[in-house]
Amino acid sequence: MPPTTTMVTEPTARQRTACCGCRRLRLTVSGEPCRVYLCACSECRRATGSAFAYRAIFAESAIVAIEGEASVWRRGSDAGRWIEQVFCPGCGGLVFMRAEAMPGAISVSAGSFTDPGFPAPAAIHNRSHQPDWYRLADTVSAG
């Protein structure tokens, strides 16, 4: 992946920047996410080291810039399709993903935005894999 990629987007749309832990890899997107979700599949739990991943889907055309060096690791999903994880080679922070199942879209690690007002998840994928101790409010649907 090249160190910097710039795309033209609507100038009046809200921009957000997601970054890794050391802040050397930054992704700036424009506009609101198409969907915000949690995923409790085994691969997302391994990638985050948590009970689930908190992610936001944006159209790939929403990318304003990718700044800094990035590494890409392609893995398989529980459904047998590929997923590319884009992360910082320095700190290992996963910033976003591309997936075979979502052409033309990216899935950003929502916590990378560090925005306390970021939208809440609307769904949880792979709910059957979530830990027994964790139960979401009834307002979060199965995805």
C-alpha cells in the first residue's frame, strides 16, 4: 500500500480521522458511516483482543487520505471469504479492513476515531459467538 493516497470528496461533508496507537498510520474519511456494528466472530475477537470488534462501514469513495506506512495481512473469514486487515507496522494497530464480501467498502475500527459521540452499533454479527457473560441491550439487533 502506498504511504499516502488522496481522493476527491464532497468538501462540506464531515471528516473524521482514525489512527493507530502510535498515530503514524492515519485514515481520513468523509461523511457518515453506512453502518456501525459489532462482530463477535472468533477472527474479530482475535484481531482486537476483546469480546467483539466495534466497526464502521464507509464507502471506499469516502476515503480522503491514507497517511503513513501501512502493512496488509489477508486472512480468511469464518464464511471462507478473504479479509484484508490494514494495520500499522510499528505498533500493530488495526485501522481498517477490506473484505471480499463488501466490494467498494471499508470497515474502520471505530475506536480508532476516539470520538465519544461516534454512532452506536446498530447490529451485532455472530451473536452466538459472544461471551456468555455479555448481553447487549434489546436495541441492538442481530446482524
